[in-house]
Amino acid sequence: MAAIIGFVNRVWNLNYPPEPTKKDGAIRIGLLGASGIAPSAVIQPAKSHPEVIIAAVAARDVKKAEAYAKKHGIPIVHKSYQDLIDDPAIDAIYIGLPNGLHYEWALKSLKAGKHVLLEKPSVSNAAEANSLFRHELLKQPNAPVLLEAFHPLFTPAWHLYLSLLDPPNIAWAHAVLPVPSILLGYDDIRYAYNLAGGALMDCGTYCALFLRKMFGTEPVECIEATPTLPPEPWDQKCDQVMLAKWRFPNGGIGSIDANLSNPVLKSKLPWCQAIHKEKVVQDESLSEGKEHVVIRTIVGNMVIQPVVWHRVDIKEQHTIRTIADKKVLKTWTTTDYKKAYTWEEFDGKKLGEDWWISYRWMLEEFVNKIKGRQGSGAWMSHEDSIHQMEMIDSGYVKASMAIRPSHTFQ
Ligand SMILES: NC(=O)C1=CN([C@@H]2O[C@H](COP(=O)(O)OP(=O)(O)OC[C@H]3O[C@@H](n4cnc5c(N)ncnc54)[C@H](OP(=O)(O)O)[C@@H]3O)[C@@H](O)[C@H]2O)C=CC1
Ligand SMILES: O=C1OC[C@@H](O)[C@H](O)[C@H]1O
């Protein structure tokens, strides 16, 4: 019963969040593009944040921007992206543009002294990531905050998941992110190579991130990458599905299944799993010549948007066997489940609300960073964003596909 009440409360508050009065010094965010994702990623989360105001929007077509502003209660409409960036009343820019435009507009925003919340994947390739995230501008005192908007990293559920892993002893990790095909037409930005589209760039970037975080380090090499292309005449430089594998420094393998055309009726949830190497455990009850070994598997169900529901499964496969010839004498499995809708449930920190969506947790930390506060400690560092693009590039190289093109803006 408590679980049902919790679920209903979370869903209600998520959709109808309390809207506290905005504080003096609230961060005024401007949106670049009247994008599909901004309402979920920043407009709605900002409502419950007392220190965030969605103050302005700009679109390529001003009429579109006006309609968007009216719909979402945004007070200022700018005639162009550049006008919005140049507005002195704006403190921070949310970039929900196609991937191929992230580099240019992030750099322009930083040059105008604005903080930047930059949609994932941060840029088109590792060269752009290197140039953006190691830019001189970011090394200055009081440099603006630049954050790649990798929202799952900010949730307590994800940190609970990581806390159950033993990274050096992971043998195999797997991450799956299926996007229902019904959501995307072939005119979608995800199917445009020139805009840095592709399954590996889009849903694959989450899978790659999960593997990097699960192993706690960078992959050594991509050992397999098999793309499926969309049907002709659609852009044949864009992968519709990418299955890929990387080898990590401990010898473990990380694999991904990134799919932009998942059949709706076979809908799967975002999912990840880490299978650990076999481990001998202390067992006083055993007679001489026998050993007790355990293989631990940690499954994360719904790790991308855990607010509505999620579950971390801890499965242990136990075996009693002879040491000499490994003859199996007995096997059994145990399963335990854990959840963490708040940090308090996970590590006792009294931060946030159980109904916060991953974007709201992320917005909290973006503001904390701008204000110089400690926060939860969850963050995506600049070096992290660079390594992330290196891993994506390595997948395209292994698949014999072109790395997404760099933008010419300097
Ligand atoms: N964090 C998350 O959960 C999600 C993140 N994303 C990321 O957000 C970004 C935007 O995705 P999404 O909102 O789904 O995309 P949309 O197509 O809905 O929005 C993209 C915006 O980019 C602008 N734009 C500028 N130039 C172009 C161009 N040449 N072609 C097409 N659009 C252009 C358009 O703005 P204008 O209004 O000016 O015309 C449009 O509103 C991507 O980087 C994507 O990976 C997407 C979905 C979920
Ligand atoms: O969260 C997401 O799921 C669907 C994707 O297409 C999108 O770009 C991504 O951010």
C-alpha cells in the first residue's frame, strides 16, 4: 500500500509541482531553440526551483518562438539565438539544439559570459569536446559553469546502483536504451549526419556513459561495433541501431544496445547490468577441500528516469564445489531489491524530494555550482565529457562509419 501511495504522490508532484516564489538572485535561463525536450528538461523542473526563472526563448522563426513562449509562460522572446545570448538580463543558456550545433552555440554563450547547460551528447566528436571543454575561457577565475546535461547521473537511484558495484571485478557490463520507433520520423534530427545524428550519438551515449561509470574508468578499445542503417533513401551515414563492445582495463567487456527503432509493442525499459567475476567467499561451514563461490549480478531497471519507478536487483549465484576438480556440489541463487527515490534513502543526505525527475536533480546541481555550493556531489566534469566523446568516436571508427563532422566555428 505504501508503495502505491508513494507512486501516486510522485507522479502527481512531478506533473503538478509546487511552485515556490522565486528568490532574489534567481538564475535567469534563456532557451536556444523552441525544442521538443526543453519543456521536460528545464521548463517544468524550473517551476519548483526557487532560484531558476525561464526568462527567454529564441527560435529560428520568431513566430514559433512567440507561440512557444505563450504556451510555456516565458516572458521574453528574442529574434535570434545571438540576440538571446547577448541579452544582459540572461545569466545562463540552455542548449537544446541538434547535436551538431552544440559546439558553436556553447562556445558563443561562454564567450558572452553565460553559464551553459548543454544537452547530451555535448558535441559532435572528441576533437570538438577537447576544444570546448579545455577552452582557455574555462580556465579563467570565475569562469562560467558549463555542464553536459547527463541527467541520470544526478539521481540517487543511479548512485545507489553504482554503490553496489565492485568495478575492478566486473566481467561483463551491458546497457540497453531502446527508443520506440513511433517517436521518431526519418526527418528527425537523430537521422541527420550533418547535425551529428545517429543511434550511438543519441541513446548510445547514455549506454556508453553507463559503462564508463560502471567500470569507473575509460575503455581500452572498441572491439566490435555493428550498426544497422535506416532504410533507403534516409541518411545512410546515420546508424539506426548500434550494437557495440568495448574492452576495459581490467579485461572486462562492456556492451551496448542502442536502438532508435524499437517496436512499440516490444517496448523494453532502459536497463543496465553488471556481472562480476566469480569470487571465493569465507564459509566456515565447509569441510576441507571445498569452496564457496559467488557471482554477483547487479541490474538497474529504469535507471534513466527512475522517478516514476525503478528497481536495483542484486542477484547472487552461489556454488559449493570441490577445490581440486571444481566439481559442483550445490548451487542456489538469492535476489534482493533496492530503491532510492531520495539521497536520504541511499546515504542519509537530506536533499531534494522523492518526486524530483532526473532533470530536476540536475538543475539543482547546476544552480549549486553557479552559486558555489557543495550540493550532492553529483556532477559531469569537463574531462568526463571529453572521454565520453572519445568512446563514441571509437564506436564509429570500429563500425567503419564516419565520425560526426566538426563545426567550423572557432
Ligand atoms: N536529456 C534528454 O532526455 C533529451 C535530450 N535531447 C537532446 O536535446 C537536443 C534536442 O533534441 P530535441 O528537443 O528532441 O529536438 P527538436 O528537434 O525537438 O529540437 C531541436 C531544436 O533545434 C533547433 N534547430 C536549429 N537548427 C536546426 C536545424 N538545422 N535542424 C533542426 N532543428 C534545428 C530547432 O529550433 P528552432 O525552434 O529554433 O527552430 C529545434 O527546436 C539534442 O541534442 C538531443 O540529443 C533530446 C531528447 C531528450
Ligand atoms: O532520453 C532520451 O531518450 C530518447 C532519445 O531519443 C533522446 O534523445 C534521449 O535523450
